[in-house]
Amino acid sequence: MKIALEVKNLQVLYGEKHVVHDINLKFPANQITALIGASGSGKSTVLRSLNRMNDDLATVQGTIDFHGININQPQVNVYRVRQQIGMVFQQPTPFPLSIYENVIYGLRLAGEKDKQVLSQRAEESLRQAALWDEVKDQLNESALALSGGQQQRLCIARTLAVRPEIILMDEPTSALDPVSTSQIEDTLVQLKEEFTIIMVTHNMQQASRAADWTAFMHQGNLIEFDKTATIFMNPREQKTADYLSGKFG
Ligand SMILES: Nc1ncnc2c1ncn2[C@@H]1O[C@H](COP(=O)(O)OP(=O)(O)O)[C@@H](O)[C@H]1O
Ligand SMILES: [Mg+2]
């Protein structure tokens, strides 16, 4: 199986506080991997470490191997890492700009000026994010007028527009209603044909519906990583079974 990203001996500290302990994980390419675990177990910390979003917050030790390069090194260009490993946050974060300008924001930053390239990429990304049909006649209107679910799909389109290989998502539907949540889950399943998705979720149904692989974290440790069906139906570790049956968390 092709691996998109490999984490070796990942440790994260906030000041003196050691919150992620020696994690080793291989994220399969063109698959969806869910990170699950109780609040405070370190899911977001791990996720943010994968594209250097913890640089200013925490000490991140260990290797993050991307195409044979350890991207967790100061000399590696963070901006380029984030072009290849994009992030979608929990709260939709549209900019106070038009729908169109939101989608092509990263391309403009990267210096793309060709209008045809920009508009093609905008349409392609909005289609991939399953938003095109709803917004194609209002591309020049403010993104802030969209519903929460539409705003989140817009943020997904904005991330896709720079053509990353990997998309990190931190509880991408937790601020959304059930209909928007299921639209986004359907979108993710389509996207994995082209992208590798790593998603934090505290929603077990979401992990079991959408993820191919699931990693269970507890108190900063990776307890178990396996195919989602195995984690949910036949976990190896007692802690995993206890968490899934609601004994804690
Ligand atoms: N910026 C920060 N500064 C200090 N401690 C933090 C910070 N962010 C998270 N933590 C702590 O790190 C631990 C893991 O948090 P987090 O990664 O957010 O967990 P999760 O996403 O699983 O809820 C928690 O104890 C949390 O309080
Ligand atoms: Mg979190």
C-alpha cells in the first residue's frame, strides 16, 4: 500500500507539558484516516504537527516523512509544506471577499495571474467540493452570505484549489447541521480518489461512515491503528473497546 505521510517518534510539548508521546503512524495514500479519541487526547495537536501549524505554539520532535523528506526540520519551507498539505478547520473561515476570490485566494498568493487558469481552477474546485451548482450564478457575491455548510464546502474548495496532496481536517462538520454534515461526508468520499484525507472527529458515526482507517488516541498516546471496521468491530486493545462503548470520553 502506498503511504502518503509517515510519522515517526512524534512527541509534542507545550512548554513543559508533554501532550503527545512517541507516536508512529503511516497514513495510506488516497484513503481517509480518522483520528478519534476523547477531548484533550491530542488529536488536534497531532494533526497540526503534520503541516507545521504547531511551529509557533509547541515543540514538535520526531520525523514527518513526506516523499522521503523529513518536513519537520527548520530548513524546510513551511509555506510549501502547507501548499502540499492543506488544512480545513472546525469553524468555517471564509474571508470577507467574494466566493470567487475565496476559492482562488491561495493561487493568487502563489503568484498565479492567468485569469483563465484562475477561473478554471475555481470551477473545478467548487465542483469537487460539491458547491458549484449552488453558487455558480453568484460567484461575485460575498462568501459571508452563504450558509454554514456552504461556507465549509467553500473552505474545502479553497484548500483544493492549490492542489495539495494531503488535506487535514479538524472536526470539519462539528459546527454544521446533519444535512450539511452528510453532504460533506459524501464529498470526502469522492475526494479521496485524488487526495489523501486525515480527519479528526469526535463523531464515531462519522469515522465509521467515512474513514477507511482509524487511529484511536488516549492521553497523548496512539493506542490502536487499523482498518475502521476492525477498530469498531474487533479492536485489539481494551482501551479502544472501552472508549467505543462509552466507558470514558
Ligand atoms: N496551545 C496550547 N497550549 C497549551 N496546551 C495546549 C494547547 N493546545 C492544546 N493543549 C493541551 O494539549 C492537550 C491535547 O489537546 P488537543 O490536541 O487539543 O486535544 P484534542 O484535539 O484531542 O481535544 C490538552 O491537554 C490541551 O489542554
Ligand atoms: Mg481538537
